[in-house]
Amino acid sequence: MSNILITGGNGQLGSELKDLVHLYPKDTFIFTDKVECDICKHRLVEDFIIKNNIDAIINCAAYTAVDKAEEQVELANAINNLAVQNFARIAKEHTIKLIHISTDYVFDGTNHKPYIETDTPNPQSVYGKTKLDAEIALQEINPANTIIIRTSWVYSSYGNNFVKTMLRLGKEKKELGIICDQIGTPTYAGDLAKAILEILPQLNTKKTAIYHYSNEGVCSWYDFAQAIFEIANIQVKVNAIESAQYPTPAKRPFYSVLNKKKIKNKFQLDIPYWKESLKEYL
């Protein structure tokens, strides 16, 4: 029996985890958001963890407004980096398992083959930099039984995401322009949640390790949108546009496909193809 703290409990991944915990009746899951446990208040977080006898932390909390982060640098850093450093110190001091969720945005997107965990990060945005700073701090503090999972293009039944936006716009518009020159892989948060719950009991590391997880396969945002409309049977014309035609405050990686070989081999995971997961979701 374990007491497991899940931060960001009302976000996309946290909500998907909430839907699955009934499959683990022996464990107690404590879901928090800013109201129950503000991760930026470091002393209060440690008190909360000690009071609730926490054995494992799954940190799903993050500042994910990529463009706003270019202006709200301090807030993004407080949530994405400093709070994670605090979790790392607490995990080390109290021998707590820790799973931290990171992002493909730690890379610059100039690769031409799927990124492996040891490829050199080079974030091009404040969001990516704050997430990388947290990764570096975690590895320096180095609590045992801790892993970082980088993921990409997350969507779910909860929160705001690309799939929900496309479903809404597809019903409102007759024609849409979708970026075709950014390549990656969608990740259904429900699949990632299942993987995390399979991994947690297997955690047995002497030092912090990094893994990559997304669904299988490769596509552009244009391909992703086309698949959404096809599966949902929405009639809308989709035009392929380049990133230069749709400038944003934060620079996105042009190529951020993640190689999943390491996580599949280590934890015996069966990862679904992105379009199959999209069908199941829709």
C-alpha cells in the first residue's frame, strides 16, 4: 500500500490518472491543484507531504501556456523549475519515489531522426528552458527512484488542447489553415497515464533517469487535424500553411519526434499508434 501524491490533479494528465486509480484499490491517491497544495510554496508542500505520509509523487503540474511564458518568465520558472527542485530535495530527504513530466520543447527541433534521451537539449522558448532547468536540477540533486518522462503534443478529454480546438473550429468554420512544417507525435494523456501507473511500482533507480514517451508514429499538425476531422466526420477544408505564415511569440521545434525504445524496453510498455488512440478518444 502506498500514498501517492498527484500534482496538477485537474489538468489533462492528472484528470486522466484520476479516471484510472480505481484499478489500484490498495493504494491511496491524493490529487491536488493550487488550492489544496500550491507547489510554489515550498515549505507548505513539504509539510503537506510529511503530514500525508507520501510514498510517491507524480508531478503533472506545469505552466504550459507556451506563448504567455515569454512574458511571464518568473511565474513559468517558479512552477516549471523551482517547484520541481523543491520536490527533488523533498524526495531525496524523505526517500520518496518521484515521476516528473517534461517536454519535447527542451529540444530545438533541428534533428532529422527521433530524439533519444541523450541528445543535447537546446530549448528555443522560455517554456522549454524552464522545463530543461528543472531536468538539470533534478539530475544534480539526484534523488533515487526518480525519473523524468518527456512527452509531446498532449491531448485528453480534459482541459484545452489541439483536438478540442479542432473539433470546435471544424464546426464553426468552412476552411482552416493548419501548420504543416512542424513534425512530431500526438500523445493521448490516457495512454501516458496508464504507462505512469505501470511504471511506478517498477521504479528502482539509484539515480535520476530520463525517458521519452509519446504515442507511436509521426505526423504534422496538418496531418493531425485531417485525422481529427476524418474520424469525427466533420466536413471542413484544411489548407496546409507554413509556420512563417502563423508567427507566435514562442518558437516551436520543427521536428520533435521522440524515440521510445528505452522506456519500452525498461518497463515492457506496449505503446499504441497515435491514430488508433485518437480513434478511441473520439
